[in-house]
Amino acid sequence: MGGSFPLSKLGILIIRQISRPIANSMKERAKNHYFFRTYVCMPPAQIYHWCEVKTRLWVLGLGRSGEIPKLNETMAIEIGANMIGEGIVFAIAATILIYEYNRSAAKEEAREEAQQQRLAELDSRVEDLRFTVEEQGAKIRELSQLAGRLDAAWRAYQQQLQASGADRDSAS
């Protein structure tokens, strides 16, 4: 596990470096276009500011201190643009992470499927061997019975020879 930690940090650094130019261009667009600045950039910044101030007041135990002043336009644009930039970096990183997870899951699924196929092949081979063993066992039993009959016939033949030889000896 120790070897993968630096690789993950390197991966995160690469993702951040690749997505930075995209985020910076979006930030510049936010600063330069009225619609983007007014309706996309500033509202999240104002909400963020309001939540941050409320949380700080609550943590400090100051309770309600009245209305929270809004950020000025320059600060709101800067904070909103930074939020959009970080959101873009996060979205790119999350997309790559999801892609890698899906790729890894597909790879694992393929490995599992190959293993299941291998097990099925082994089961089939074991079943074939079991059939062959049963077939050979039946042939062995058949040959044993045949050998027993041949042995009995052979003994009967020998007894017959001895009996006919004894008759010849007594006749002579």
C-alpha cells in the first residue's frame, strides 16, 4: 500500500495541473462576461459568504447578529470564479476517478468471468473423466467376469484332460 500512495498523490497533482488551464479560462470568462458574472459567478459566491459567516458566528457562539452584509461585486466575482475553477477541477478529477473505477470494475469482471469459464471447463473435464472412469470400471468388471469364466473353463478342460488321461492309463 505504501507504493500506491505516492502514485495517487502524483495522479492528483497531474489532474490539477491539466485542469488548471481549463479552470482559469472559465474564471476569465466569468470576469469578462456580464451574464456569466451576474447569474453564474456571483450568486454562489454570495451564498458561500452567507453560509461561511453564519457558521463562524455559530461556532463563536455569537448567535444571530442581524443581517449579513453582501460581498462587494469584485470579491463576489473573485470568489465565484474561484469556486467555478475548483468545481471544474473537482468535476474533471471525479470524471477520471469514475472512469478508472468503471475500467477497474470491468477488468475485475472480465477476470472473474475468465475464472468462472476456467472453473466450468475444469468441471466439464472432471465430468468427462468421471464418465471415463465409470466406463473403464464397467469394462474391468466385464473383463474380470470373462477372465473368471475362462479360468473356470480352463480348469474344467484340465480336469477333463486329467480324467481322459486317467482313463487311458487305466485302459492300458
